[in-house]
Amino acid sequence: MALATAIGLVPSTSAQAEPDIDTVQARVDRLYHEAEQASERYNDAKIELDALQRDLESLRADQERQDADLGAVREQVKDTMLRQFEGQGISAVGEVFVSDDPSAFLSQLSTMSSYTSYQDALLDDYATEVQALDIRRTATATRLEQVEKTEERLAAEKATIEAKHSEAESLLDRLKEEERTQILSRGSTTVPSVVPASGRAAAAVAYAMAQVGDAYVYGAAGPSAWDCSGLTMVAWAQAGVALPHSSSAQYSSGARVSSSDLQPGDLVFYYSPISHVGMYIGNGLIVHAANPSSGTRVAELYSMPYVGAVRPG
């Protein structure tokens, strides 16, 4: 028997064993969390990319204006040099011999002195404009390089998201149907019929609660699929409050609130570094876009490693 097993005639016990549901659940949770971390880094990189591209457009516009200014000065320098070459800048010694009127000569000499100063000023302006244009070209090139690197980061994070998600789904596919259902329904909480929110928070809470049951999609911000920060961003937009599409950035978008002072509408954050956000709805519950298996749902406040909370607006 041992020999048969060794040469592959009899499958080994490990090959026959069904995946342990607790082990699979832990691995699926870890993979979903790693995918969400990558997704939130992707969101952060998108915010950075948008800012870089706006900066790049501004720098390019400055460069074009600087180029035009340099062109104008260049034409002035060319014109004055041409005039001098054609004799309009005749020497003062020559004027001594051709002038019959000493007072006129002195007036001409003064004019020539001013003209020479004008030439010097033009050349100084030209040098200044050349330097300024070079600075703007360098700044534009630097910002363009930053844009390209950020785009590379975006592509890498997107690949990570897809890989982790696919691995989690493959694990789930290996389970029997009842075991899969058991994992996907874990942590389900009864949705409260009334959430006692007031003020602007009421609009944010009402919107978020209306999305319960919607799908979770990495990077999504509605109207029928969400990621965690996309849901909270759009929900608070209903109350006139603009939030960035990033859980870590949202943590800096309001006044900090202690867990003992939480009110419906407050944003609650999880993991270190922060990679998940939900909305507090009272009675120790939150509404959040959880993961691709669970979608948007209600859960307990401390169902994940809690970091802190802020009150938007």
C-alpha cells in the first residue's frame, strides 16, 4: 500500500481532503482585505494623478505663455540688432563730423545713450525669459514623469486587485454549495427599519441605507455598485459635503469623534493602515460596502479592527 501510494496508484489523504471551511473563510477574508487595500491605494493614486494632471496642464499653459513672451523679446532683439547693422546706430565719433549743430549733436548723443540702454535692457529681458522658459520646461518634464510613474502604480494596484479577487473566488468555488452559502452569509445583521439621524447627516444615512443589497465592485462609486469609500463619498454628497474617493483621505475630512460620541452619519475607519470605511447608523451598527461576496450591508461596529471616526461637514 505504501509503495502504491508512493508511485501514485492510490491518492494521498491530503489530495482527497475537502478544504476546511474555517481555513477557507480565513483565507478568503484575507484575500478580500488585501484586494481592498490595493483598491484603496488605487483610489489614492487616482487622486494624486488627477492633481498631477491639473498641475501639468497649468505648467504647460505657463510654458506656452513663456514661450510667447520669449518670442516677442527675441523679435525685439532681432529688430534692434538689424537696425544697428544697417547704420541706424551710427557711432558718436561719426556724429562729430556730420553734425553742424553742437546742440543737436548732444541731443543725438543722449538719444544714442538711451538707445544703448534699451538694447542692454532687451538683452537682459531675453536672458531672463530664456531662463524662465527653461525652468518651466524642467518643471513640466518632472511633473510628466510623476504622472507616468503614478499611472504605473495604478496599473500595478489594479493587477493586484484582480489577482487577489480571482484567488478568493477560486477558493470559494472549491466549496460545496451549503458551505459557500455559510461563508457568504456570515456576519449578516438585521437591517433596522429606522435610523435616528438628524440634520445633514440624515440625507447621507438615508442614501447609504437605500443601497443595502447593492454589489461591491473595486473602485466603484454607484449607482448600483460600490466600494467602501465610494459609498460614503456619494452618500455624503447628498448632504452637500464633498469627500475624496479614498478611505484614508476621508479620515482627514472631518472632525475626529470618539467611539463613545458616535452619531448616525459619522464615518468609521478600520485596519492599520486605514483601508476600509463605513457609516455609523446607531445602536452599535454600521452600513458599509463590505466585499464582493457580501456587497453593501449592515454590520456590527466592531466587526473589523476599529481605528477611529470622523464627522464630515
